[in-house]
Amino acid sequence: MALVSCGTTSAAPPKTAADLQDLDILNYALTLEYLEAEFYAAFDIGGAYASRLVNPRVKEYAKEISAHEASHVKALQNTIISLGGKPVAKPTFDFSPLIGSATVNDQLFLQLAATFEPVGVRAYLGQVARLSNPELIAAAAAIHAVEANHVSAVQELRVQLGFNTTPTRQTDIAPQSAAKPTSTSAADFDANFSPTPTAFWKPLTMAQVLAIVKPVIK
């Protein structure tokens, strides 16, 4: 992983404001990766919702992306420690506010994935310019690219299975909707958009992202 091999081997406490800001951003990213890792693990083999998935390709997506997110968590933890910081503790997550009374199945899993992944993409985009260490910028961009791959892969599978009702919709603010483009409530989101949704993503601020994920953090 690029973050683990970022070239910073000293575990001395950070000394500058820039060092502290880098660590704050990395811990923010770690919190988001904890969330995504736990979500996908819940649908992976042995997870609480694994038995609800039927389509073999959907099961494979849950397995593959779960492994990616777990790797991101480990990389961020190791990097924070190598920079003399302390990884933030993993919060307790509860996805029931998003699931509600809906049936947990292939369609719901992919719909929620199509909601989480663009948030991750735009969250990294919103912070990368605030990092002061060039090696961390490159490493964060590497994870950002993977999250963007997840967006396209999930949406392509949703198109193939007939779950994506507007597969040609272009948007740079997914999962936010055209009707309510500034809302941070999942109830206002639109998970239906093209697998190749935009030429340029719009970033989300830290405050916006934390408002989006707050309902699932206990």
C-alpha cells in the first residue's frame, strides 16, 4: 500500500501545525474507511447480511470491496502511527437508519454501496489539497482512485441487473440529487446515475461528509 510505504519512518511526535493537520485528515479518512469496511464486511462471507445476497456477482463484489476497504483501514492506521500519531478508535456503526423497513437483498446492498462510494470519492477530493506532505497526497490520491473504481463498478452492475433506473444520468455531486443538491440527508439522495457519471467530481467538505455519515455512527 502506498500509504504504508510513504517513506516516513520516524515515530516522533508531530511538531508543526501542518503535521497535526495531516494527522487530523488521516484520522478523518480512517473513520470513513472504518465505516465502509464495516458495511461491506456485513455483506461478506460470515457477515450479518451475507445470507441475504443471492446473485454470485453481487456476492463477489461484496467480498472484493470488503477486502479493499479493510486494506485501506490497515494502511491508514500504519501511516498514522509512523507519523507519530494515534489512530482514532473505531466508532460503533448502526446501518439500520439507512435500511429502515426495506428488504435487505442484492438490490438494497448495491443501492447503499452506490451511496457510500461517491461520498468517499468526494471526501478524499475535499481534503487532498489540505495535506502538506507530498507523499501523503500521492497516497491519498491512490485510495481516491480505488473509491472511484468502486463507484463505476457498482453502478455498472446495477445497470446489468436492472436496478439503476437512470443509467445515463450525468452528475458530479452523487449521491446528492439534482432536486436537493446541498442536502446531507440520505433520504434526499439519488443512487441512480451513470457508471461514468462526470468529467470532474465536486469535493465535499469535512463538515458535509460528517453530516452525511452521522446517522449511522452511534
